[in-house]
Amino acid sequence: MLTKGQKINDRYEIIKTIGEGGMANVYLAEDTILERKVAIKVLRGDLSNDEKFIRRFKREALSVSNLSHPNIVEVYDVGEEDGNYYIVMEYIEGKTLKQLLQKRGALTLTEVIDIMSQLTDGLAHAHEAYIIHRDIKPQNIMIEDNGRIKITDFGIAMALNSTQLTQTNSVMGSVHYLPPEQANGKGSTVKSDIYSLGILMYELLTGSVPFKGDTAVEIALKHMKEKIPSVRKQNPTIPQSVENIILKATAKNPKNRYDSAREMYNDLQTALERDNEKRIVYEYPENDLEETKVIAPIPKEPKKPVVDKPLDKEETTETDDSILKEKDEKNKLPIILAGILLAFLIVLAVVYLLISNHDVKEVKVPDVTGLTLEEAIKKVEKQGLKYTTKDEENADIEEGKVIRTEPKAGSTKTKGSTITIVESSGKEYLLLEDYTGKNYYEIKAKLELKGIKVEMKTKEVENTSDYKDKEEQIIDQEPKLDKEKETKLYANDSVILYIPEVDVYPDMVKEKWTLSKVQDFAKENNLTLDITYKETTDVEENIVLSQGRDPGDPIYNGYTLKITISKKPEDKTEPTDSLMPKDDKKDKKTE
């Protein structure tokens, strides 16, 4: 943690901490050179040791620094000092959308359309620069006092894409907005951001997210399998055209979503127009994730033809000649002017083409396959081309080396135009963590999402009562975490997770335990017996009729076990005369 007065790069003086998160801490600072307040996001220490993460983080942060849009937080600087990697950003005085939602709940329809219009406009600008956010959520969106929206965390969101599933806090915050293709590990496109926008729009209108669950995996599965609930069922005053935007943006199959954030923006601009209020519900195709079906276009109402009132026959006859003559005279001048203008424009176009063609130079895209990114960039720039970069998993090409260019090597491009360099991120992996103390089923689900095999084993513990309500807690693992060296887990690797071996109660009734056997069991497990006797002739005496702990419940030392034991009924009948001794009979008669 940085403290007040501390300086970064002899320039940014820390004023105070304004936010702490699982990935980074955020500070308000003073730029002592430009004399302005800035926000500085400093990465968490363990992320600073991940070379792959840092390389991606720096590259994406630099790309974002080139974005300039009123709805995107501006990035001023990216750097490192004493092992601390940081981003210097525009400081926004306001609150996050998350804070606004917590304070107010659902927003008004007008507010939502305004917020979503700003978001789609900003993201469209980023997408046009080949930058995908990948982590759209209310926590990453600021709102100023004047209502202006600012999108934050582009660089961190992109760099974290491959590691965020290992960060529990990050997952639980982001999984509510997670597109199905990201949950499936199929990577992200601009349409992934569009899905998250649709989920966010749902939350702004209703005050809650559409899919909830106890674990990140449970929520992710709902994103993949369940249809999004209707916002109109919660608030019937919302126009159908507005719900249609959410339905289209959150289609499970990316092919059925908006093609771009700009297209979604355009729909938002017309959503409240009268003609659109009753538009039909956007229908999900069957087997949405597997196939794409054509949706019939919404028919437009034909415009009624304008019919002029007919003239009287006499009027028509008298005026025909004069009207035609007047039209002839009026039409001559515009035609002459249009002809002159057209000729002038043609001359200008020819001159422009001659001049521009003289300066335009065609160059070939160089072959940079197998080179490092730095080497490839030098070669591309030497050809006079600009570039953008993107990562792609590839098990055959070493991490950090170039897979290909888009367009391919040898293609002809105009000098100064932009190509894409595709860099290998290697085979996808997770870094092994210390899982002890965490819930077995949550860790199992996270690992299996990445194709890692998980085996559960039990291990003896000294005192089972220490694990009351913690019988699913991981107490050991194989392989163990080596603090000196990172361990990478790939698909089909195996991990063994150990949970406590806790004895469980047997079915004493079914097994017809005797009282003496129960007493031995209680002594062995340090249990206190609470015994109730019940008279019965159905079973023998001293047999267990019922037990207070269900079969299969964990046995904890020092607990009380209630049991009901069978007992023979007492003989309460009085003896009859025939059964009385003879002497007694005589006495009775004498009396």
C-alpha cells in the first residue's frame, strides 16, 4: 500500500486511497508537473510477478491510451517503479453505477436510455479501434454529477482475461455479466461486450441482475442455459421495443446479437418512438448456442398514398397549356446550373485522383510468423505499415511469438494503412494456488471449467468437531503450492483435493443396534447419550427404536445423541379366581 505524500516516478504525489480491489488499489494523486489531480491504479503485488500478465497489461494499456472519447476514462501514463506497475488515469469526481444502483435501485426509463446510449457510443469507439473491454459491469462505469458516463478499466480487463477465473472476488463480481462464450472458454469478441451491455441494461431497469446463484459456476451455467427473464413482467410500463434491445443483446449465440455497439446505439435512439413501442418480441431461435436461424424481418406499415383532389373538367382544360409552359420556363435554369456544377465536380475529382495516385504507394505485408512481437513490429513499421495486436491461444507456437498477420503475409496494402499482428498466448493454463481452507465444490468447478481433472480424497483429522459445518473444506492438495516457483495447470492435468475424513452416524434402527452397542459407540466418540424408553412388543427389549442424528450425519465429539430404546410392557392385569391358590379361595368363601 502506498501512503500519503509518497511519490511515483518523482511526479505523482499520493493524496489518499480511494479504492481497494482484488486486482489493484486506486489512489488519488497530484501530477506535480501538469498540476492536476489524477487517479493511479497500482497492480496487486502477486500480479506484478506474472510476466505474461504484465506483458499483456502494458500492451493493452498503451493501446487504450490512444482512445479519445468523452465516455471513456482517459489513460495518461503507464509505468513501473520498484516492481509496482501502475496506470495514471483521468480522475473522475462522481460515483460508480454500482453505487448508484445500491442507493436508488431501478432507474427511470429515460435515465436508462441515456446511460446506455453513452455506453454504446463509447464502446463503439473502442471496438472500432480493435479494443474489447471484456469486463463490462457497474463497478467499471463512473457517472459524473452532470450525468456523463465514463467507462474505466479497459487495460486491466483485457490483461486479466486469462487469469480472472482464478480470482474468487473478481469472478463473483463479474460473472453476473459473463457472456456464455466466455464461460465456455471460447474467447471474446465485440459481441461479448454487447452481451454484458444487455445484462447491465436489464439491471438498470429492474434494480437486480437476471441470473443469481450461490457460486460463480452456478451463475455461469445459468448464462449458458437459461432464458433471460422478462423486464416487462416486472414493469409492464416498459415498451416492448426496449425489452427487444435486451433480448437481442443477450442472445446466447453471438451470431444472433447486434453486429456492433453502434447498431445497438441506433436502436436505443429510436426505442421510445411511437412506431416502435409495440414491436413484436425478439424471438430466441431454438438451440440458440448450436445454430443460427433467420428471423423474419418486422414488416413496416405501408404509407397511405396521397391522393390530390381532382380538378373540374373545365378548369383542367383551361389551365393545362399555361401550367406546362410555366413549368418549362422554371425548369430550364436549375438544369443548366446542375450541369455546370456536375462538370466542375468531375474536373475536381479527376485532379484529386491524379494528385493522390501520384503519392500513394502499395507495399507488401511482411512475413513475421515465428518472430517475437517486438521483432515483428520493427519489420512491419519498416514497411511503412501501422499495426494493432491481438492474442490467440496456440499450443504449437511458443508464447510471445507471432502466429500470423491479418491480412496474411504477401498481401498488398497501402503504405500507412493498419494490419493486425496475431501473437501466441501459448496453451491456456491456470496458475496453481493454495486451495486449503476453500470449499471443495467451488474449486472443483473452477478447475473443471478449464478442463483440469479433479479427484476428491479424504484424510484423517485429529478432532472432527473442528470441522463442524466444514466437511467440504479442503485440508490438503496435490500438487502443493511451491512459493518459490509457479506451477501451471493445463487442460487434462490432474489435481487431488483432500477433505476431512469425518465419521458418520450409522443407521442404528435398520441395523437393530442394542443398547450396549450404542453405549460403546458413544464412549468411543465422546458422545453424551440421552435415552428414552418405550414399551413395545414388536421387537426385543433394549433395541434402538429411533435415533436423534440422521444416518450419514457427521459425528462430532462432545455432542449429545438422543435414542429411544425398546422396553417390555409391565404386566398390569389382576390374577383371576381360577389362577388363585386353593387356600386363597377358601379364605375368600369364609369371608
